[in-house]
Amino acid sequence: MLWHQENNNMKQSKKSPLKDKPLRYSGQSLDERIDKLINEDALPYVLVCILVIYWSGYEWWRYFKNPPPNPIIATIFAVMVILFSIYKIKKILNKVKRLKLGRDGERAVGQFLDELRGKGHRIFHDIVGDSFNIDHIIISKKGIYVIETKTYSKPIGVNAKIYFDGKKLDVEGLGELTNPVVQVNAASNWIKNILQETTGKKFNVKPVILFPGWFVESIKEGKKSNIWVLNPKALPVYIENQSNIISQEDLMLASYHISRYIRTTEVSV
């Protein structure tokens, strides 16, 4: 009897051995959005299609086996629902395709950045804000870098390039884009404010836009910009060419508060 009581007490007092939530991985926000599109947005249309097919088939079965009802109305309704569902599913699948491209780009860059850990850099992925997410953050003695990854499909048979003039991007096949520049600047300022609020110190934060698989060229005005626009393979060289500006103590301090923010932030998709 005593053994059973002790065993029950042990069962009641069990808890998870994990004190903190795990850090997020590259592309996690996009994975969550893809899962929502497939399981919450697309799946109901698939189920409706199955339902109306079953209903229509059942009516036809009744038509041949029992006193004949009229299955024509059910069939017309089923065709209308199926066509509408196919239209919606195709739109969702196009969104999924774009999100998967972005997710795969983030993962490729994330795996590439993880190789920098051996040089003492701290790497964080998929930091979630109020209505946005930051793809990657690097914290090192050479500075703090907020990285926005943009993965665009390239035109076939063209030596596609991206040009940066300091204010906007000129992407082959897409034209001029300003949103990535605005986005990475806002993300950098947001991280700067988070660190100042949590550490009481002002850190300079470098905005970086990476384009996997693209040749990127900054023209004269772009080279003067505070923003780096690069192919991911060029980033380590750019970082290593910087002087040490952060002490080991401040590196640990900033890393700790960023990791605490990530672990304590609730994510809703």
C-alpha cells in the first residue's frame, strides 16, 4: 500500500524537464503558414468535394435501385461546388508554392549561417514580432546583423541580376522593389529597440538582405548605403572584414536577451 501511494505521488509530481522553449528554426513561420493553408484553408474544400461526390453518387444509386428520385439537381450542385473548390484549392496551392520557395530559401541560408557558429558568432532564426518575422540574426564581436532572406524564382535562359541603388532593388523579371529595403530597415530598428529595452545599452544593428542563387550588384549609391544586399556566399567575407566592435560580455548579454525574447514570445499564425 505504501509503495502504491509513493508511486501515485511520483506520477502526480511529474513535470517536463525542459525549463525553456526551444529556439525557433529557419523558416518556421513559413512552415506554420504552409500547414495552416493546407490543413485549415484547403482541406475543407477537399472534404466538401468528397461530400458532394458521395451525395451525387448516392442519388444516382437510388435512381437505378429504388423508385427514381431526380439526381440531376444534386449532380449540378456537385459540379458547381467542385469547380469552385478546385478554383480555391488552386489559389491556395499557388500560395503554398510561393511559401515553400521562401521557406526553402530561409532554410538554405540558415544552414549556411549555422556554419559561422564555429567562429564565435551567435545565430538566431525566425524571430517573431507583432505582425512580422525576422529571418535571421547574427550576433558577434564584429556587430549585430539582421538578415532578411528573399527567394525569387529566376527567369530561364537569362543571366539574371539584382541591382541595388541604396533605396530600391531592380530584380530581373520583377522590376523595381522597395518593400524589402523598408522591411529590413524596420526590422533592424525593432531589434535595436528590443535590445535597448532589455539590456539598457545601445547596439548598432546592420540590416542585410540576402538573395540565394542570384548575382547581386550594388551600384555606386548602393555601396554607400547602410544596407548590405548580397548573395549569401558573400556575407562571411563582408563580416570578417569588419573590425571588432562588441566585447565578449556584450555579445553574451545581447545573445541572452534575444534568446529569452524568442523563448517567451507566444506565436500565433
